[in-house]
Amino acid sequence: MMIYKSVRLNKKGQFVIPKEMREALGIKEGDEILVTLEGKRVYLTPSEEYARATRGLLKGTWGKDKRAVGRYLDAERRSWQ
């Protein structure tokens, strides 16, 4: 779905996300959103959606299980001394 709306910035650089877009994103007053700048484009993503999409991406990076991760952390902490 593509929705195009023109909005105007106020003196503080703020603008209102149009109602149709808030509804499409499933966001309401008080919700947090992730604001991403990529080149000359700004992307708005509901924080929960971003968390859901990125959950587990680093799994296994520091070890295959809790014991391996613990050994990795211990070695890192020893290197700080």
C-alpha cells in the first residue's frame, strides 16, 4: 500500500503523521517509533515491529549456548584488566 501526503514542518521542525498513515502503521499517541535516515529518505518504523524483525539476528555470534557465551564474556572481562 502506498499513501502519499504532503505535510508542513513547524518552527520546531515537527510535523504530524497523517491519520491514515498512523492507522496503517498501527501507532497511536505515546507509542515509540524508530526513525531511520537513509540517504535523503526518512523511514518510520514502529519500535515493536523493528524489534520483532531483528530478534535473533545475532544468535550464536558469541557462542552456541549460555556456557560458551559465559566463557566469551569472562575472557573479554579479563582482557580489560
